[in-house]
Amino acid sequence: MKRVCYCLLAAALLILAASCSPDERILHIVTTGDVHGSWFDEPYVDGQATKTSLMSVSAWVDSLRGAVGERNVLLLDAGDCLQGDNAPYYYNYVAELEEHLFPRIVSYMKYDAVTVGNHDIETGHPVYDWIAKELAARKIPFLGGNAVRTDNGEPYFPVYKMFRRGGMKVAVLGFTNPNMKAWLAEPIWSGIEFVSLIPCVQEWVDRVRAKEKPDVVVVLVHSGTGSGDGAVLESQGLDLLDTLKGVDVLVTSHDHRPYVQEKDGTWLINGGARAGNVGHAVIKAAKKDGHLDKEIRGEYVRMDKNKVNEAMKEHFRPDFERIKAFTLQPVGELGVELRTRDAYTGMSDYTNLVHTVQLGVPDVRLSFAAPLTYNGTVNAGQVIYNDMFTIYPFENQLYIVKMKGSEVKNYLEYSYDHWIQTPGQHVLRIQDAPDARTGAKRWSFVYRSYNFDSAAGLVYTVDVTRPAGSRVQIKSLADGSPFDPDGWYNVAMTSYRASGGGNIIPEGAGLSQEEMDERIVNRLPEIRELIYQYIKEHGTIDAALIRDHSLLGEWHFVPEKLVNPMLEADMELIFGKP
């Protein structure tokens, strides 16, 4: 794997360009992915730090174009553009404007193609259909070749587009994540079937090569790099690298993990997330014995948050100010500090707030919730709308699902087994390894912390000394009445969870998606919106309001004398000393 220092890039490229013979052709492919709305370098709240963004990417790409020529550069995105930050949220759901900001930004930056990501689909038909139309009007395809219409079997999105760049004929094909149904509710993707990338990608590559006779084939997939064992539908990158024929550059994304690997002449490149890096492939070609002889190298390049496209920044200044004004609007007051990391060691004010809101829905008896922000804090005092993205970063709906008591218990056993382990050196299930998705430099959770569901409405303990499957001991419901393993309970959970996200429903509770579809009692608005309305209604959220044990019940890790010091030590490894 290689990374390039930004300050040396322009000089190196000028030398490279000057060294090429007249018969040689050079193409630079630059890729982003999982930008998640990181469009602006400036924070919306004064005093917060600047960040890498598309403003940085634009400056880097402009330097590259200036060095090698605009016709020798192809700029591509591998998906997850429309969710994850204040800016896309505002333009997706709040701003009443004819033109969305995202198509205007990628048009300004001269992107050539964009692939559909799962979080783009998560925005719902009104948003992603609108974006596809606006991008098409700017001659930028929104690619998703494995998203197939259920009415006629044709692709819902464009599959590929041809380009003439670097003196070569280039085919760019794009595919989205096939695992949508495991995360998203049916109304969000109605009319679409998402098929596995294998063999779909190869079939389309073969068709395009036969029809278009390209010199270069680039495949963009919104799929994680994965491990190459064929076992994970959402991460098929290395599976594709092992099997694809006739592809020069394979761009992966989704897992936020910068990665580069070459195999049999195909380069796999994953630039990571939030414009922290760009993927960069250089294809040098020359005619030899009647065919095109190609030399390819790939890398990811770290962006400099302090080097931005100032002209672009000023061009979109009115949009930035509009988003900033929206996110600074007051919502209410917090009488307690909310720290998401507290949820990893037991009950916390953060999860108490989410559970309290979910249990406030009529006819709900139990609630499941997890810390969706890995390590966020909302200080006591005034709450502004910007804080809502720390409290609840995703556009998940609230679903009410009918579950049997034994299924609830099995669900919790599965959740805690991915969260904690029988004490040895550690009690949290952690590893001495960095995590690009959270920014952890060393110690990190083995599994995703946004799947660490706890329950409210119950009184229970989690005995860490017992083997997996027998740790959760449910004593009663929150009001002291008996918990019945054979009884039925209406349980509040996210649409992501109800759709199979995190595998807790299918593998823990043992319910198929067909069974879950029959168990859904109610679908409510986005959970962030429910929390927002709850804070607005009450004005001040104090401890008494969100620590009502008669509503929430309570739970603890036990035995406390053993587990508490170990939890403290593990948390210090992950987050440092408090």
C-alpha cells in the first residue's frame, strides 16, 4: 500500500507528464467514496475543528488536472453521498428548493460518474429519484447496475458510461450494495430487487467489453473490501478481485477502510471515508504489436484539510450559511450531559433518553436501542439542532414489532455476546487493532458498537461469568410484573434492526424476514425526529425525566466486584483516561 504526500504530488506529476513519449497515453483515475455529506471544511458550530471535505478533494484534483491535463483525469465516486452530515439532511428533507446541493457540488467539481450507496437508498424514493434526475440533467450518471426493477427486470439506475480520456476509450460500470433488504424497510426500496455482485458484475463487464470494445474498464462497487472468503454479502470486494476478468481498476467502498491490492493485473482501491483520502490509479499505456500495453499502479492519497479550493468555498458560501443557520437553531435544554461511550458499560443517560422516547409510543412495552454515535458528547445546557446528529446520526424509522418473551431473551443474548466476553484479560470484546471507521488507533471493538442493543422496560442482569447464551437473567418487567417467556410484547426498535441489520433478529431472535414482516405492528417517523419533538415538548430534559425506573426498568453487568474494574480498564484502553 502506498500513500503520497500532497505537497510533493504536483511536482512529481509534472515530471511524469514531461517524461512521456508522444506515443504513450496516461490516464489518472481519482476516486472518492463514503463521503457522507462531508462537503464543507468549516464546522457549523463555532469553535469546532475544520475537517477534510470535498473542498480538499477539489483542490487536490484541480492540482492534478493542472499538471497532467483535464482530459487525462477521470473523477469518480463510489457511493454513500446523501446521508451522514447536516448538509445532506437539510437538502434532503428541510430545504424547499428546486435544486439539491449535491448535484451542484459534483457538477462544479466535474465528477464523471457517481455510484449509488446503501445510505443513498436509505433517503427514500423521493430523494434518490430526485438526485438521479438532477445528476442525469448534468450528464453525470448515478450508477447501480445490480438494482433491478421488479416490474420488467431492467436496471433501475444506469449501469455504465463510456468516456474518452487519456487518449483511451474507458468504460466505467457502477454497482450498489446487494444487502439492502437486511437494513432498509420495503417502502424505501419498493420496486427494486438488489442482486449479488457475483456474477452480476462479470456478466455486465462481458457485455460492455463485447459491445463497446473499451481500452480500460473501471468497476465502482459500493461494497466493502471484505476478506475474500465469499461469506459476507455486503463486502464482496476481494471476492470480485479473485474472480473478475477484463477489469483494470476495481473501486470498493462501504467499510471506510483504506486499502490497495493488485492481483493478476487488476488493482483494487478503497480510499476510505469522509474525504480523508482519495483513491488514485495511474494507467500508462502504449501501442505495442497492434495492441495496447498497459502499466497500472494504485494508491490512496491523504487529503490536507488546510488546502481547500477557495473559489469553490466562496461559490457555495450561501449554501453553507443556510445549513449553518438551520443547525444552530435552539431545540431545548439538557439538565444532564449525554456521553455515548457510557452506554458500553451499562445504563446511561444517552440510551435512557432514546429508550424513554421509544417507550412513550402508545402500546409499546419494551425498547431496544444501541449507541449509534461511537464516541459523542452533548454537554448539559442548550441543545441546538446540530446536537441532534450526535444523539441520533441516522435516518432510521421507529418500528413496533410483536415479539415473544423467549425471542426477546435470545435477542439480548446475541447482542451481549458480540459486546462482552467471558473475562480473561478483557471483559469487553475488544482487540488490539486500529479501526478506520471509528478512528481508533489501537484498541477497538471487534464488532460494531451500533449493534450493542440493550433493553428497556425490563429488570435484568448480564452475568459475564456465564457462557454465551445464558448470561441474561430477566427478573421482571419494569413495573415489577412477571416477564413471561411465552408471552407477547410490543417492542420498539429501529427500522434497520427490524429489517435484519446487525443480524440480531435473524440469528439472535431466530426470526426470518418473512416472519418479521408479519410481526410489524406500526411504523413511525424517524427516531431523530421523535427525539427532537420530545425535547421541544418538554423544554428541559433533566435526570428525573430520563431515569424513571418504573418505565425503563434497569440492567447491570454482574458480578459487579469482578466486572466493574475490568470495564474501567478496557474503556481506558479504547478511549484513554477519562
